[in-house]
Amino acid sequence: MREIKTSKLRKASDLLGNKYGKEGSASREEFKKEAIAYYYGEILKEKRKELNLTQEELSKRVGLKRSYISKIEKGETDMQISSFIRIAEALGLKFSLI
């Protein structure tokens, strides 16, 4: 097994800071917003595929356009919470408040 020298590894926070600005900056907050949209889109897409549903089938179940479902799955839109809940419920995903 090869030894990895951790002294040469860079921290994720440093990499993000260099590319998107300091924590709390407008550019860093925009990155976070886009990352979250992408993350939730991936969750919905993976569940949809697991259920063998097309975007068209899902869109009919929830009363939204297929193109909107596509944008959500790509993280290209800031979806409303009501849309997220409708889609999640149609996919059988459950959420609980802790």
C-alpha cells in the first residue's frame, strides 16, 4: 500500500475559498445555493429511476411540466418547497422534523 503524505493535501474549505470566495461572501453563498439544489435534484432523480418512472410520468403525477422536472434534477432551478414536497410524496419519500 502506498503512503499518502497528508501535509501536501489541501483542505476542502481552502479549495472552496479559492474558487468561490470566503465563507459568507455573496459568491460562496450562491455556490452553496446551487450545490443544495443539485443535491436535492440528485436525490429525486435517483428515486425516480429506482421506481422506473420517466420524467414525463412523474410530471403527470404531480401536475408539473416535464421540463421543470428536468431542471430540478439538473439543479438548474430554485424549486419551491411545495413542488419539492409534491414530487417527494409522489416518489414515496418521507420527511420528519427532528
